[in-house]
Amino acid sequence: MGEMRITLQSIKMSFRTRLQYRVDTLVATLAVFIRESANIIAIYLALLKFDRINGWNVNEMLFLYSMLFLTYAFVVSLFADLRQFSDTIREGRFDRLLVRPRGLLLQLILNNADLIATAGHGTLGILLFVISAGRVGIHWNAATILYYIAAIIGGILIQGGMFIIFSSLCFYFVETNSIRSIFYWNMRKFAGYPISIYHKVIQVILIYVVPFAFVNYFPAQYLLRKADMANYNEVYIYIAPVVGVVVYAAAYLFWRVSVRRYYSTGN
């Protein structure tokens, strides 16, 4: 109960801090919304001309994107401080956490929720879901709703786990922004489309190395049953929510091992 109370209090403080500058927060949130919407508009215009991308129509593509935006909205509300963890290590700010009577990772997860990115991505994700969910032929019932919720949680855990892994690498290399850029941000761009359109090498990376395919593609396949799923083992669509738990658990163990290598970098 004590940990939960501290968790809720930390999140509340982060939101209150950001909301002290409401106009700036609103404008910045709108900017994030417009920036991310540009990709969606480009896809929409392209599909008006070509109708489908490897069998996926515009509403199915929007549904695929909605899962990506919704999961990321929660990720940046929980794991925002891990995005630039190399700065925390390099500037010696990690030492402050070591003297506090709480878990190191818990402190990082609860600190400085990115309200702007959360609101921008979350609003866009909800909007895309509302537009597409009733037009893609999904029979919404208790089973599909529970699966969808589990898939969203799994997608959050997968991305949160990746943030933890990249942060853990800072204990070995200090600066890991380039690694994160290549294996997270660039791979996330690929995840906005059906992975079946890519070269086999990219597909392998998205399934087994940086498992974005389990964030939205395979969960969407469980609900949509598109023909290109024939290229993959059907078990992937059933284990998608579980993959999140596995990735996060592995990331946590890697963190526990890696943090022992930390030596203060000073200031």
C-alpha cells in the first residue's frame, strides 16, 4: 500500500508541475498531435490512390497505428526519465537516487511523466481507434475486448522493457543515444505498417530483436485475421500479450545485473 501511495503521489506531482504552464502545455500537446498526424494523413492520401497496402485498407492501417500511439502514450507517462538516461548517468544525477530508501528503477519510472507526449499520442490513438474500430469487421465481445486490453498492456511492457534495456546499457557505455535511436525510434517507424511488406531481415528484427511486431501487428492480426498472417506462425497472435511480460522481466533482470557495474561519474 505504501508503494502504491507513493506511486500515485509521484504521478500527481508530475502532472501538477506541468499544468502550472497550461498554455505552453496545450500548445506543445497540439504540436505533438499535429506532428504525429502528418504520417497518418500521408498514409490516408496514399491509400486513396492505391486502395490497399499488401491487403490492408485505410481503416485497418489506422487501427494498426492506433495501437502504436495508445501504447506509447502510457510508455512516456511512466518511463519518460529513461529516454535520456545517459544524461542522468553522465551528469552524476543518478547518485541522488542511490541514497533514497526506494527502488532505483521505481524512482526513475515515477519521475517526470511527459504529460505533453502522453496527451498528444494518447489523443491521436483514441481518435484513430474511434474512427477505425467499428469499420474493420471486428466482432467486439468479452473475449476480443479482454484480448485487446491485454495486448495494450503487453505493448506498454514491451516498449517499457526496451527503455530499461537501453538504460541498462548506460552502465557499460554511458552514452547510448545512438543505439536507442537505431533500435527503438527507427524500428518504431517500421511498426506503423504491416511487417509483411518489409524485407525478411527487417521482419526478423521486428519479431525477435526489437519486438514491435507484438505491440500492434500480431495483436491486430488476432482481431482482423488478414491474409498475410499466413507468412508467420499463428501462435504469435496468441502469445502477443505474454511477450510483453517476458520482455519486461528480462529487461528488469538485465537492469539488476547492470546496475552493479555503476561507478559515479562525478559532476
